[in-house]
Amino acid sequence: MPLAKLASMGITLPAAPTPIGAYVPAVRTGNLVFVSGQLPLIEGKLPVEYTGKLGFNIQTEGGQAAARQATLNALAILEAQVGLAKISRIVRAAVFVASTPCFTAQPAVANGASELLAEVFGTAGVHARAAVGAVVLPLDACVEVELIVEVSD
């Protein structure tokens, strides 16, 4: 019961964000759902503390918080599309981190997403992952998170 777990953590899922471009929030094919890249939006807006680059104006802890928020937005999309209770496995997370050339702690930033998924889904939330540095992300966000999940009917 992922929603109950979130509630026990004091977390209410946000409303599923709407796309900021010509794409859909998620696509299901067979028993896999691919969630489009999500930014750390709060109520449809990118907070100033989540704009910029890791290694310049944002510290690792701020990046982790942004990754967590982006993951909550991805979970909100999954709840709206298929229901979190139908998720049988988090397969893969891709975490893009806007960072300076000398910043190398992208994996630590991505832990903000990975640790949340493991806490909410237990062993089914432990996943394969990519943590990638990027020059810039949409809206000057510091983090973007994509998910691939397996669902059961």
C-alpha cells in the first residue's frame, strides 16, 4: 500500500503535473509504464531553490530534495495513470543533474529519488539507475527524474 506508506511518512502526493511540452506524462506498453522526465515542481511552479546548478548555487542536499520532489511528481502521475497499488516493481530511474563540470556527486543527488522509492515500495522500489550530469535542464531546473515501472493488473 504505497499511498498508506506515503501517509505514514507525512507525505501527500501532489496533483499530477501537466506536461510543459508536446508529450504525454506517461506511456504504458504491456506491463511497463514509462514516466516522462519530471521536474521538482511544486504546485506547477519551479521553486527558486531548485533552479541553477549543483556545484555552483546548489549543494548536494538541495539537489537531493529536488530529486525527491521530482520523484513525488512522477509518483503522482503514476497514481493518476494506473494507481500506485498496481506497481509491482520500480525497474529503472534516470536522474539528470544540472551541474558544473567539476561537480561529480550526481549519484549522491540521485539518492534523493532512489531512497524515497525504496522507502515507499520496499524491495520492489530498489531499481537500476542512471545518474547523469547535464549542462542545463528545462526551466533551469537542477534535477529531472524519469521512471520505468512494472505494473500488474
